[in-house]
Amino acid sequence: MEIFYSSDIKGNRCYFDIEESIHLVRVMRHRVGDVISVIDGEGTLYKCSLIDDSSKGAEALIVGKTENWGTHNYNLTMAVCPTKNTERYEWFAEKATEIGLDRIVPVIGDRSERKVYKIDRLEKIILSAVKQSLKGVLPTVDDPVSVKTLISYYRDDNESLKLIAYCFDDEDKRMSVKGALDLYAGKSIVVLIGPEGDFTPEEVEYAKQCGFLPIHLGPSRLRTETAAVTAAEAVYFRYCL
């Protein structure tokens, strides 16, 4: 099933930007009259008939739609420190999108090796993963913030399950991610994953003061991107399987 994306839907028409028009017309070779499937990134799938096959700005007529298509029954925010190797972070974003998440927040910790991160390329990778995995909702990507800023943002959020994973030795104080999810009756989850050098004890303590629960992801020591995907999978297994 081919999926195309439009953020410009007015009335019964879908308009495609240049990049998506090129993919639609030049790469996939669709022509006027072809029936195509289009998502709006907010959970609606449109059945459309192509009425303008210009690679500079294609246009389609909506002939049907399905709401709540390719969605999941939870809301997951992954706040993950960018890795030194940007390809590893992009791999996490791609795989977590395929699994199912709603928001990615690049966070910069005290021990982060990468202090600056541009999100433009990441947004394109996520859109591609959404279409490939038949998702109807396009996850948002926030501009990078510090770990402490992210924690402060959730300080007064008493509805979400807020989790922070780290590796330094205090196993008796951390529960498994599965155990934390099993104790939670809601469907809004925030998971905080640190950099290669882990969070500092001060960052963890501040997170705990703001209501984050300390968790581990099993006995293996995982890379940042692997830990993030593992956490996303745990949420998926909890709500979808």
C-alpha cells in the first residue's frame, strides 16, 4: 500500500508540496485519474483521485476518508539525548516511529557529547517511517532543550507516567519498565533516556523530585538509541499486544 502525505487539505482537495509531488509523480509515476491514499498526519486516511500530476505541485480530489487510521491507544513522548553519531539517533527515531510514538524531544544533558542538534533531517526520516509503517499520525519533533528544562516542564503533570532510565548503581531503587507500566492505569507516558555518559546523579535526583520514576531496561547495558527503542517497544507491548 502506497501512502502519501499532505499537510495542506482544504475542503475536498489535497495539495502536495514540491518534495511529495516529485515522489508522487516522478518516482511513483502516478498520473491524472490514479487513485491514491493520503494521510494528513493527524490520523485520517483519504482516498483520492489525482487531478493534477505536476511535479511542482500535485493536487488530488478527496473521494473518501477513514478517521483514526493507523493510530495507537496511548500517547508516548520519548525525550532522548542525541548521540555523538547522528545516524544512531536517526535509527532510534525511525524504529520508534515504526513501533508507535507521538513526540520526540532531543534533550541535552550535563554529560552529553553532542550539545547542538538540528531536527530538519530527523523530521524527513520520521515522515518516511510513518508512511512505510502505515501510520496515520505524524509524530512531532521538538527543538532541543536541556534535560532539566524538560523535567521542569513535567513537574506539575500528575496524570502522565514519567519514567527516567539510567545505569549507575542503585538497582534497589529502580523498577523494571514493565513493572512501572503494569502499575499505571492511564495512557500518557514520558520516557527520559540519557546520553552515552548517562545522566548525572543530580539530574536523576531532580527528576525524582519532579515525579519521575527510576527504571531499568533489564540487565544488559544498552546504548542510548537501543535503550530508547527498547522503551518504546515496552510501551507498545503493554498496550497493543
